[in-house]
Amino acid sequence: MSERVVLAHSGDPEATAAVERLVAEARAEVVAITVDLGQGGEDLAAVRRRALDLGAVDAVVTDARDEFAEQHCLPALQAHASGLVSELARPLIAKHLVATAEEFGANAVVGFETDIAALAPRLAVVTPERTRRPDGGKARCPLQQNVWGRVAEPRAPQGAWRAPDWLLDPEELTITFDAGVPVAIDGETVTALQAVQELNRRAGAHGVGRLGSHHAPGATTLITAHRALEEVTLDPELARFKRTVGHRWGELVRDGRWYSPLKDALDAFVADSQHQVSGEVRIALHAGRAEVRDRRAEEPWCAANAPTWYDSSQQLGQPCG
């Protein structure tokens, strides 16, 4: 009986070559799973059909965009951990690999060794040779591009966030937070996923969020606004310690330790710190920058009796009236 293997298939050349090799050379029964994390590009139904055409015994497409936004991007936002794209996507894809292996009775998966060891150590991990082939520029790997950001590669296809038009007039918007969660933009109710998508569009048009090879306009804008609101809602000592926690949180995620006891403990601390982080932040988008114009806290840390607007010069630790 052939070994049954689950493989994350994004439709990119490397994943396509892995399917071919496992089917032709290893004689494996390949189950391909395509996880939608908002990477865009080629229609995922077409990616599924390609996996079947390559010899996969089955292929599934999972829409994990809301799950990604709420359970991975939102914690990164609240921890102020920027520059994470593949690091946030990897543990969620691994989770769906494990679930698919259980559903289809597979005994092995391809890649994601650290996460698989934490989630399902019974599963064998296959590491095929890396192969690069030319592609048509449509498929996008969720480890390199997803709703939270994009890691650019040489001659990478243009994504949703194009080079900024420096002639655009500054654009202002207001982000509303409820207990650390973005819930509205300019008064329109949004989910976490919709908030990132809308800010990718609007902030991306102004060139916001470009740092080296990373392009993350929505993430950059949200973190900027959230940090500004924390400055006027958190007790200064709590805010100071939370910066240390956020730094360590980012280190753990970058090291591939999403599924670790320390990461779980830091998650709990960050989540508990968000109860008072409610209010509105006005942001100006222009010339590659997201600048805080002012902010209103529902519960200022100084326990003022009414919501107050603070100008952008008022910093952490100053009395709020």
C-alpha cells in the first residue's frame, strides 16, 4: 500500500514540483491542501485542479482568512510585532496540514517540521528537494504573501499594493478599537480581516508599510494606531513592561515557536492588557507614512471622567487632564 502524504499546495513552482516528484518517484498518494490566507493571485479552484492533474488523489481548498486575521494577525497587532509574514502563516498552515492528515488517514506531511512536531509528533515529515521552475506569475505562496503583508522577491509579480503615487493628496481616516480590536474604519463596522484588507488598499495607495523587502500597509497602519491608543489608555508601568513582552513574543514567532508554553503565556498577558484599549485614532496617510493626528480614549489611564481627544504630541506618561 502506498504511503499517503499531505502537502500544502499553493500552486507555486516549488509546490507543483513536489507533487510531481512524490507521485512519480516516491509513488505516494498525495493529498494537496490549498490554504487561503488572502494571498490573492491565481484562482484557488484552478490551483486545486492543477494538483489533481499532477496526480494528487485528492485536493482541498480551505478558506482560513478570517481565522488567520483573528487568531494570528490580531495577536501580532496587539503585541506590536511587525515584519512578520511567513512567520504568522506557517503555524496556521501546519495546523490545517495536521487536520487534513487526520481526515484522510495520512501518515506523513511535507515540511513544517517544528510546527508538526509540536502539533502531531506521530506524523512523519517529508522534506523533498527544492526545485525552482518558471511560472506564469499568478500563483502566490501564502508564506510569501498573505493579507498581513508581502515579502518581495527579485522580479516578483506586482501585488495589490503598487508603488505610491506621490501626487496623491493626504488622506485621513479614523480607526475605532474596542478592547484592542479594530472594529470600525470611518464609522463603518469591520471584522479584523476587513480592517486589514481596507487598510491594505487605502494605506497601500500612499506607499505606507514598505520596509526593505517587506510590504505591509494594513499591518503598519493598524500597529501605528494601536500603539498610539495604548499610550493614553494603559498604565505607564504596564505599557513599559508590555513592550518587553511584545519584543519577546515576536522573537518566539520568528523562531518558529508559535506552539510553545511561553508563547501561550505571553498571549494571555497581552490579551489581558487590552481591556482598556478602546477609543478612536485619526491617521493621516501620505508619502509613505501613516501619522497619528489625534486619538480619543474611552478610558484614559488617568481616569478622566469623559472621553478626551489628545493631539499627536502627547506621549506616554504625560498627564491627560
